[in-house]
Amino acid sequence: MTTAAPGGIIDKTLRAAAGALAGIGAAALAGIFALVLVAVVMRYVWGRPFDFTEELSGLLMTLAVFTLLPSVVLREINIRVTVISEQLPARPQRWLFLFGQLLLLAFCAVFVREAWGIYEFTAKLNLMSEQSRLPLAPFLLVSTLSVAAAGLAGAWRALRPVTPQAGEEVHA
């Protein structure tokens, strides 16, 4: 009986979670496209667009940004300013990378702590969006969990950095 290395299991789990969240993000972006397209057609063909297009598009855009974040962090394809760090030897580059990952982890921890309280408050009062009366708690929950996943991905990449695949690399 062969067992997978713990690192392989963690990597696969993080990739699966990031992939699922990225799927939600892609669906949110597709939803924005479809919603705006239908609203434009309704405005110019029937003279009456949806009343909730802007509000729902804003919620979906926010959801897309947060849900795509773990995948970006896990694959290390985020934008980096490397003007100074590329001039440093390998060891200081690594320390600078670790410092950046620690900052990301600290940001995610504070964000999740604060956002979780807002989510609980929103869910408890069953708060809705202003115009279309959409429940806000699901958007907040998914966004908060996505930032938590991004923090975990950043911590994992601090331990096991990767080189982006061909075509994924982002230059700044």
C-alpha cells in the first residue's frame, strides 16, 4: 500500500478548493456578461431594462475578485514589482518572498476576522441589498472563505514556492 506524501495531499486539496472557487468566480463573470447583455437588449428593444442589473453586477464582480484570488496566489501568478528584488542574490530574494507571504497571511487573517463578524451580523439580521432585495450573507460568506483560502495558499507557497507555468507568468 502506497501513501501519498503529506505535501502532495495538501497541494491537491488546495488546488481543488482553489479550482472550485475559481469556477464560482468564472460563473460570476459569465453571469455579469449575460446580465448586462440581456439588460442592454431589454433597454433598446423593449425600452425597460432590469432594475437590479447594476446592483447584481457589482455583487457578482466582488464575488469574482475574491473567488479567483486563491487560484492566483496558489499558482503564484499575482503581479509583483521585482525591480529591486531581482538585483539581490538568491538568499535575500527568498527572505523577501517570505516576508511578502507573511504580509499576505497577516492581511488575510485580519480580513477574515473582521469579515466574519460582518457576515454573522448580516446573516443574523438577514440583510438584503437595497434595490433588488438580494440576500447579502451568501456573497459575504463565499468572499470571506475565499480570502481564508488565499491566506492558506500563501502560507503553503511560503513553504513550497513554485515557478509559474509557461504562459502564466505575469511581469511588472
